[in-house]
Amino acid sequence: MNHPDWQDKIGNSHQLGGIETAVLDNGAGRGTRIAWVNTGTGLRYKVVLDRAMDIADAFFNQHSLAWLSHLGITPPQPFSDKGIDWLRTFGGGLLTTCGLTHVGGPESDQYGERGLHGEIGNLPAEIESIVQPDPRAGKLDMSITGIIRQTKPFGPSLELRRTISSTLGQASIRIQDEVINRGNTPAPHMLLYHFNFGWPLVDEGTQLLWEGTWQPRNGPENATIFREGNNFRQCPPPLDDHLGSGEEVAIIDVAADAAGQSTCGLHNEKLGLAVALCFPKQQLPWLTNWQHWGRNEYVTGLEPGTHPPVGQARAREEGTLLFLEPGQKSTYTLELEVLTQTESIKHFLKGIH
């Protein structure tokens, strides 16, 4: 952010941007803690402190980037961990975190019962710090750090330490997560970042951008979208066969560049708007593309993860399930950037192909 633009003209840094915390006081989300983050670029987003510090609304200028479900924000419901109860509290939003020990459908085996996509998204954060920007002191970064504990007596006991940060003058969101085993026995670990994009960023003709070898989750014989010869990287109009629970999912062994970075995203040429999502392939080797084109429930998900959403039981059977030893930590970093300049969009499109 160019100093001469505002030097000697502001007395309160919130004229440029910053972080504002609040508690919702009406509707289904009443009593839920949130934080609005304003980057001063047109990008602003809502962190739901009581829901694993996930991100609900996200806008660039007048354009919404995120898909919001009919439900919207609700308070955490830690016991929505059986069957598909997770859907009862799924507000959509730009980011919903899944894990920390299971991602995928409900299942039960000798190791326990696990509901859809795990427990972490229904747990509140203990806020450790909120750092505001101080542009007059040359400090443009802002961040929120919190600790979310997925634990019970006798284990497993996992802790997610999450920092969400942005910089005044930059249209990006940075996420840094540390998952630590605080228990005294090895703990299974799976993690998936369920990014949900909606209208108007997602519209007829919007390009879905990712590269890698892929397969339809339910097999090619059951695929109508993810099949050879079909342009599944371009968003269609709402589909009648996606009314209700209709959907298709592709599992992608995502490609990486020479530096080990994987990139995916979306490009709406009509709006002159693109979103790039970057993460290290070594940390998050898999990408899931969820497409649900229901009328009034029009959404696509780009979901980096330690695993595809196949569930703990299958990962254990295949020998891919991760385990964290007592005291062991795994770190994950992601950055989402909004692009509007013609040259930056061209560079993004060239790089991802």
C-alpha cells in the first residue's frame, strides 16, 4: 500500500482496513463469535471464531466469492458427529475445515464410529492473539491466531493452532495451520480444506482451473460430468439431475510446479475476476473437485487435503492413513489470492496449464 496515498490524512487505521470482532445477535447464528477482516483492496471476509476459525462470507468489491447454504452460520454443535448430522450445521462459506482424524462419509469399525467429515468444524477456538495493522508504523500485516482442541479423556487428543492473516493493500488470505498430538498415544490424522465457491464468481462459463491425473469418485460407469470428452472444467447452468443431493466428485492427484507448489482456482472472464489457491503438494497431495449444480444450490468445491475424502477405514486399509506420534506436529500453509489485473490473470492461466 503506497504511503503517500494516505500519509497525514488518516487518524484511525480502520479507514484503510483491519479486523473487527463481533457476536451475532439474531437468527440461527445468535451468540456466535465472528471477525470481519478488511484488506483495504475490496477483499473482505468473515472468520467464524466459534467454528474452527473457518471463513463464511467473502467478497471482492460487490462480488461474492463464497457459496452460502440455506442454513448460514450456526453456533458450534460438537455432538453433530454421527452419520450425516454434519450437514445439519453445514453453512457452506468460503472454507469449512474437515478432519482432524477422518474425512469422508460416515463409517463404523473396531476403531470407533465416525460421522461425515469429522468433528473439527464444530469446535470453537480459544483466541490467542489478534494483531491489527499499524500503517503509520509501517506495519501492514494483520492476523488472528487461535487454538481449536479436538480431544477427550484417554485420547485421541489433537490440537489445531490456526493463524489467518492478510496484508493491507493485498487481496489475499493466508492460512497457516499446525496440528499437534497432545495425547500420549499415536493418533490417526486426516485433513481436508473444503473451499466452497458460489455466484457470481461461479456462473455459467466460469473456468475451473486445476491440473493432475483424476478419476470420478464413484467410478467412470456412474459419471455424467467427470468423463472423457466432457468439458467438466467449465461451469454449466443449473442441472435438473442435481436437484436434492445430486452431485459429482473428482479425485485429483494434483500437479505441482518445480518449487513443489500446487495451484488451482477459478476464472470468470465476464467479471474479469480470478481466484488462485496455492499450497505445497508435499503437505496436501490430493485435490477434490465437488460439483453440485442444483437450482438455488449452485456450488463447486476445490478441496486440498492430506487424503481424498475416502474415510479413515479405507485409508487405514490402503496403508495411507497418517499417524501423529505424541508431541508430533504437522504444518499446512495455503494462500488464496484474488486477481483482477489482466496481466496477473494471464500469468495465472499460463502457469496452471
